[in-house]
Amino acid sequence: MPRQITIDPVTRIEGHSKITIQLDDAGAVSDAQFHVTQFRGFEKFCEGRPFSEMPSLTARTCGICPVSHLIASSKACDRLLAVDIPPTAVSLRRIINLAQFVQSHALSFFHLSSPDLLFGMDGDPAKRNIFGVIESYPSLAKDGVALRKFGQELLAMLVGKRVHPAWIVPGGVAEPLTAEKRDLILAMIPGALDIAERTLAWFKTVIGQFQQEIEHFGNFPSMFMGLVTPTSAAHPEALLEHYDGKLRFMDAGGNLVADQIDPSDYQDYIGESVEPFSFLKSPYYKPAGYPNGIYRVGPLARLNIIDRCGTPKADAEHAEFRATQKGPVSSSFQQHYARLIEILYGIERITELLNDPDILNPHVRAHAQPNRFEGVGVSEAPRGTLIHHYKIDKHGAMQWSNLIIATGHNSLAMNRSVKQVAQQYVKSDRIQEGMLNRVEAVIRTYDPCLSCSTHAFGQMPLHIALLGPTGETLDEVAR
């Protein structure tokens, strides 16, 4: 008879989920599914609120990357106001976004994924965790803490708090940067840069031990999507972009499927579907249909779709990264590599922005009343492209919202990845912990943030069972 293996919960990720692996009569894996088991209804309970509250409100979806929601939401509100925010405010928004990238990527790499890299996928689970890293690799553990502290301290200096800051507002930012704070941040740069370069150098010495995982961890043809800088005849290169720009879709062969898309037109290219086994929506590339329109977002996708990063050290690392495979790098295991390059880029770019004399300009906010009834804000979050789409009434009250979260974009890819890994490693005649850890580990490569990405649309699935005193099912109802 067919059997099922359940991994519940999936560990070392942000949020709650489980994985089910279906075995056929012969004991081989026939299917595997990634179930996101939590539900949060932010899109619905935002209705009726003043649109100006949306940045702070939606930032509460996540304590890991609230800045991403602040930025995408504020950009949507900028469109509602129909204003161009001051250039200095754009630079300050970029800095705070990059600071969040550094701390979030550091959390993912050092705290959540490094145990697998240091102790091996088959390592003792009692040691294969952050406490084991601290005990056996204290220098690397300290680097992880220090790099995350750099990003968090930068946030605190700019906005006064590390989590859920209210500094990014419709029309710009709440207050300008002072020379004192700028100089304090610049003094922190050399130490953070040393850690980023040291960690990249170390990672490249150990990645060769994981060739089998690289081959089978979410390694399949798909499209890649993300923001790039606008291109033109005068500027033909597409650079790494996290705050603004145009959307680009690239196929598995490196061909541009769609390019220079105005983010406000995202609905022409991105559809959303739902599956009964998960609260996570499944976006797809509309012209290819569902589920054939599978694409990936995040660090791997961003480094695949660009020509170069745009800063010296990151450009050199990006060229080396892309040389690992002809065409786009297809293995999701290489998300770890891509994150480290983005950390390096983030530190370099923050330095450039802080050294611009105009960064201290006190004009950092445009004020206006609502001038449009609809606005779309798109930016890159650490885990991928984030979309906020709002509609308001004449009083500025929210009538409708749609949030497409970075982790949601990867829903189809994560499901295909767990199936691929399960079919490669899980054998029913000798189930071992290391096999199941690999199934979890492929999810960790995506660094999913499930707390902010879980909201199915349409009628919510419902299952209620009435159990008797001995556990037997007396009655049940399902929707």
C-alpha cells in the first residue's frame, strides 16, 4: 500500500510548514509537497484603513524584513499621492533597504544554513544547529553575529529602532540623515566588508564538497524574474537593482522572455493560483499558463538576470559566480553563494551612497493629498520581488489590496524542489535522518519567510473534525 512520510515542522526557517512525501507500492517517491500551514489575512483587514497607515501596518507582517514592506508600501502610496519623492529620500530608502539585506542574508547564511555546510547534511542533528556552530566554529559564529549587528545597528542609527521602524513614509522619509550618524556608519564599514570577503573566500573552499547537492537541490529549468536597472542604447547593461527599476523575465537558456516591464503592469505578466494543500499563493508567468509558467525570484534570480552588479568587488565575484555554469545558474543550492555576493554588494553600495554629499540634504519628503485611486509599489526584498497594489476611495480609505510576497513567487519552485530532492535521496527501505534533512535543506536555500507570505485568496479551505473520547471521528465537515 502507498505510504507517506511527514516532516513536521520544517526546521530552521521563518514560519510554520510541513512536507509530505508520498511513496508508491514499490517504496519509491511518487510525489512531495511543501505545505504552508499558517494563515494571516493582512490583505483583508487592511480594508477601510487610511492608506497612509499601510506602510506601518503591512510591515507588521514580518519581523525579519519589515523594511521591505515599508518600502514597497510607501512606493505604492507615493503613486497614490502622484509625487516624485526627493532624490535624497530615494538614497536614504536605498541605504536602509540594503542594510536589511545584509542583516537578513547574514541570518539566513550563518544561523539557518551554515550548520548544514559545516557539519554536513548527514551530521549529528544534536550538533547541526546554531549552538553547534558556536561551540565548534566560534570565529564563524562571531562573524555571523557581527555582520547581522552591522545591518541592525545601521537601521537603528537611521530610524531609531531595529524592528518595525516608521521612518519610511509616503512621500519620502520622516527625517534627514545627520553628519554624525553618517560618520558613525562609515566607521563600521571596514569591519563588515572584511567579514563579507572572508566568508565568501571560505565558502568557495567548501562548496566543492556539495557537488551532489548542487546537482539535485532545486536544479531544474525555470524562468527567473526580478528588478533590473532601466536599459537603453546609451546604457545597455542591466545592473543589480533592489529599490526601483524594471521587471525582467529570463528563461532557463538565458534568453529574455520579457524585459523593461513597468512594475505597475505586473498583472499583465503575473497570475496567481492557489492549491488546496497550502495557504501560500502560487504566482506564475501568465503567457505560459499555470503551472508551466514557473519562475524563481531572490538572490539566485537577481544574479542570473543582470549583466553585472555595479560595484567593483561584487562585479568580480559575480563574474566568478556566473562562470560556474554556462547560461543561468540553475541550482537552488547556489542561493547561498548568491546571498554572500549580495551582502558584499550591499556594503559597497551603502558606502557609495553615504559618500554622496547630497545624502545630508534636509529635503527628504514630499507632501500631498491623494491624487490617484490606485497605486503599485514594487521593490526587491531579501527573498525576492515584493509587490504591493492598493486601491482607495475618494476619502483615502483602503478599498482593496493585493500583496505578492517574495516567498510566494517561489511557491511552485519550492514544491518542485522538494519533490526532486525526495526522489533523489529518500529510500523507503532505509529511511535515515540525513535524507529528510536534505528535503528540509532545499527549502532553506530559498530562505522562505512564511509569516508574511501566507494568505490564500478566494474561499478559504476549512476542515473540522469532531472526535470522541477515544479519538474516533464522530463527524466532520469540509469546505
